[in-house]
Amino acid sequence: MPLRAPLTGGLVALMLATAPPAGAETAPGYTAAGAYLAARQAMGAQDFAAATPFLDRVLEVLPEDGQVKENLVVARMALGDLQGAREAAELLRGHGSQAGRLVRLAALMAEDAHEEVLAELDAGQGLGALFDPLLRGWTLIALGRMSDGLAAFEEVGQLSGMEAFGLYHNALALALAGDAERAEAILSGAAAGPLRMTRRGLEAQAEVMSQLDRGEEAAAMLAEIFGEDPDLAQLRAALTEGAPLPFTVVTRPRDGMAEVFYDIAGALQGDAADAFTLTLSRVAEALRPDHVPARLMSARMLGTMGQYDLAVAAYASVPPEAPGFVMAELGRAEALERSGEAEAAQAVLEALAESHPQFAVVHISLGDLLRRERQFDAASQAYDAALELLGEPLPNHWPVWFSRAITHEREGRWPQAEADFRQALELNPEQPHVLNYLGYSLVERRESLDEALEMIRRAVAGEPDSGYIVDSLGWAYYRLGRFDEALEHMERAVELMPTDAVLNDHLGDVFWALGRKREARFQWQRALSLGPADDLDMDRIRRKLDEGLDAVLVDEGAEPHHPVAEVRRGH
């Protein structure tokens, strides 16, 4: 919801209202026009923390500008400030603002002002055909009108494509009321057909099953679907102990209201505007401060928007004792790394590996970060710990074997690297990236060239539009001396990734081998302009430009492509 006031409207009015009088050098309000532009830019970049003070300043000068008020509601809610957003929302009455209505309703729900919520809904100040009956249902239940609340959920069940929402909230209400049998029948699909269950819904089903003395079955269900998920470890352990668990997904009607916003936010992710989805998850947090899944959703959305500082703060707010703590710390490390703070991200993951060493995903995440930071030996050790925890290799373990193979290869431990590459292929025989990496490495080592060529062909068949993989095939043909075939694939690779320095350098070598030296030099010059890059020797390219590839090959003890006499002439 970016600031959209046209230059011929709000900004011009603002400039006229704040322009200094004739002959005056300065005027206190003159910077308000700058605040308007700064607010517009910040909202366009979804930098809510930066936008808020500018919007406050603009509103002082343009108190009737509905778009400024709308953006202030969105910005404050994105920051998790329900009270501040409500103050701005009250200014939007009569503007037909969905954000204003949403925040006003949320604030009333947070105050348990149930009669006022119903009055807003009855007055047409709701949020739409899906939100309103769900919120009405929980509000009626809060007023002690359970039957009327369930009827409201059934109303949602009549909406095409929305049946699952009504059934799910019906089940949550029944579980809250202690009717575990009817709740489980809905959640399992026995009552009205299968539901597309979210992770949150499956957790609710597991708790309900435990109340029916089916805790071990529930634990097995979670293990089958989610594996050794660290944030479900507490729940699974409690389920296997046998005692019925309390129903925690909804402990009071306000929790049900929070679930409405959380559920719809999850359904809208990727389809609705990021700012709107974030507002919904923030409302869920405001209604239920211990709603860790909503907090994690908000943090992920902020990271997607590039608001890494806010994402880090949201992740850091999850307490260590919460079931979602491990995922929160993994998310915090990712947000720190993406913001350029790799050292801080590494510290987070190293601390997590100390406090939660029993989870393979923690060591994998640490290994991945160390590998990206080129700390290959330390990365290998992290992968060692992960693979020890994973135990017997399974097909879905191939990425860990592949990652450790890369760290071994970069450290010069080729026998160990090749063994890990081949283990990854055994687990996933047609995985294009493993086939490509192993095949390319064998080509570079001049080993098993026929096998390497076949691997890379299979990799290209799996990902025909990957410039890196197509380049590998061209390079394999080049190493085999099949230059015409190499050229076809190398040109295709550069077409796919025209700004990649390594691919342009490779194409230059192929042109040189074919005697097309002017074109070779053009590609090398282009590689220099695009570099530097990993695995690219810039000085070697300069030598190729000065002396030609054959002279460089001779100096390296390799066979030149053209007669030595020609090499000695320099061209």
C-alpha cells in the first residue's frame, strides 16, 4: 500500500502550505515537503521504520489526506504497534479504508469489547465475506453463544472454495469446548471429507488425539509428516508420554480470533500484497502475544521485504523455551547474513549448535553458512556432525553429502570429495547439480572423461536452461578436443548467462582453439570487465590477452592448441 498522492494534489498543496514567505531565508515548516517525498520513498521501499516519522510530520500539515493516514496505519501495524495504528485508523473513519477497519476491529478484539465488534460487523464495517463470519463466530462464542458461533462457522462452509476455513474453526471451537471427538472427526476428515491441513492444524489435531488416548498415534503422524523437526520435539515427546495434553492452539475465544488472521495470512502469502499479509500476521500477534507461528510469519515476511533489522528483532523476540525457538534462531541467522552481517549470523548458529546439538538442521545451517564464507574445513566439520545425527543415509539426505563433498573438494581432499559426490548420486542418481559438479571436477582433473561427459549430459537433460550446467558440457567437449561441439554449448551457456565472467572466459578459450582469435580476445576482455569472480584468475586472462592462450598453456606445461612456432611469434 504505497503512498500514491499525485504531484498535482498532496505534494503541491504541501509545498504551498509550507513555502517560506517572500524575503524569508527559512521557515520552520518548509521541510515538510521533503518529509512527504521521504515518506513516499520509504513506503515504496517498504521501510516502515523510516516511513513512520515522516508520515507523522506530513499528517501535521495535511491532516485530511486519507492516503497519508492509510500509509501510517500500515506502517505502524507492520512495526507491530497496534495502539499507534489504531490512533491513525480512527482518523480514517468515513474514508472506506480496509486497513482502518481491520485495525479498529483488532483493537476492539484485543480489549474484549465483543458487543462493539458485533456492532461494527452489523454496520458493514467488517473485512469481507471470509473474515466477517469467522470473526463473528468467535465473538459470539466469547459472549457465551456457542451454538450461534458454530452456525457462523457453518456459514463460511457454504462459500465456494472456503469450506475448509469454516470446518477448521468449527473444530477449534469444539476442542476449546472439550468436545474432542467431534473436533477430531473434523480435523481427520472423517466428518466432512479430507481437509488440506496446515502445520498448525496438524498440531491441533495431535493435541486433540492425545485427549482421546491416541497420543502415540499422534506422535507417529507428526514424525511421518515432518520428520525430526526440532520445533515439534517437545510436542512429540509429550505425546509419547501418554497423558492427555491440554488444547493450546486455542485457549480462549480471543485466541480463535488470532487464528482467523493467522490462517488467512498464510493462505494469502504470495498472492496478496506483502504489506497486507504482514498486517494480518501482526494482528494475530497483537491478539495473542505468545503466538509464535504468527511471529515467525511476520519475521519471514519482513525478511522477504528486505527489512532485515525488523526481521532480526522479530526472530529474536521468540523466547528460548518456546517450541519455535530453533526455527526462530535459524531465521535470525539468515536475516543477519542477508543483511551483510555474516559474522553475527555465524555467532548465532554456533551458539545454537552448542545449546541444541541434537538437531541435524542446526549443523547443516552452520555448515552452509561456513561454506558460503569459504571456511571449508570448519564447514566440513559441521556437516560431519549433521551426518552423524542423520544416521543411515536416506534419499532426502543427498544435499548434506553434496555440500560436504564441495567443502572437501575446495580443501583439496579429492578422495573424500569424490566419495561424498558418489554417495549423493547414489541417494539421488539424476540430481543435475551433483552430476554437474562431479562431472566438471573430473573434467578439470582430466580423470574419467567419458564418464564425466555422460554425467554432464544427464545434468543438462535435467536442467537444460542452466547456464552453468550447459557451460560444463561445453567445457567437457573442450577438454576432449571436440571444439566444434564445445562451441555450440558454450555459446548457448553465454546466451543463458551473458554477464557471467567465467562463462565468457571459457567461450574465449574455445574461440582461440578454433583459430578465431579476435573473437577470443573479445570474450576475454568481456570477462575482465565482468569480473572478478570465484574460480576466475584475472591475471591469467590478462596474460591471454597479451600473449595468447597457447603461450599461457606452454608456460603451464600443457599442450598448446597451435604449433609451437606460431606460439613463439606471440599470435
